Amino acid sequence: MIIVVMLLLLLLLLAAWGVASDARRCRQWRRLHRHLREPPPQLVREIEASPARSCGDFAPSPAGQHRNNRALSPWRYRVDYNSARRPERIVVAECLCDGCIIHGEHDTGYNSVPVRRTMLVLWAEPCGGGGLTYAAREIEVAVACTCVVPALF
């Protein structure tokens, strides 16, 4: 009988400790996700307002200020949105051409490939008391495109 009572008390203590640690974890994640930056609102508006371009209508602009318009492997940006992720908005590069722009012509003897970087994001998950906690995950994000010689397999 004493053992049963002690086990019940131990279970109650563990449950109470779990709820307290959930609340503590929720507070810690709230502090952390403030440091995960959203892209500037002006940049998001520019990207969302820009017309979708394709390789066919791309014309290199050496005098342009944006690298994606001067590259041999041009790209456009899009905003990836997910309300369950922090940051909610991530700017992603998309290659415009399969090949590369060589001497002003689309040359499929080369390949345009995305340049990727690893980014830490937080994914929302429910936690005790109706709040949210966040699971940290690394994702690959395309940040530009580059021109490469095709791989020979």
C-alpha cells in the first residue's frame, strides 16, 4: 500500500515538473524567435510586386545594381511563407534558365544551379497551457544561382 501511494506521488511530481518545464521551454523559445529575422518589409513588397520573369525574356544588365540581373546564371526571388515557421517569410532564389547566358545567348552546354545555404528555423508545436513551443531545424535555402559545367556521370 505504501509503495502504491509513493508511486502515485512520484507520478504527480513528474507530471507537475513536466508542466513547469513546458512553460519554461515556451518562454525560452519566445525569446529565441525574436532573433530570427524576417526579410525587410520593403524587400518583400518589391519581390511580390516584381513580374515573374523567365529565361526567354532575360536581358543581362551590366549597369544594374542587382547581381541576379548581371549573372551568367540569372535568378529571381520569391517569398516563401509558412505561418508555422519562424521566420514566417524566407526569400528564396529560383534559377531562370536551365543553361547559362554566354555572350548574350542561352547556352545549354552549361547548367544553372542554385547556390544553397543552411538556415536555422523554428517550427511551432503545441505545448502545455495552450501555448506554443518551437523545434529548431536546419533547412537548405537557395540564395543565388551559378553557372557550372555539366557533371559527367
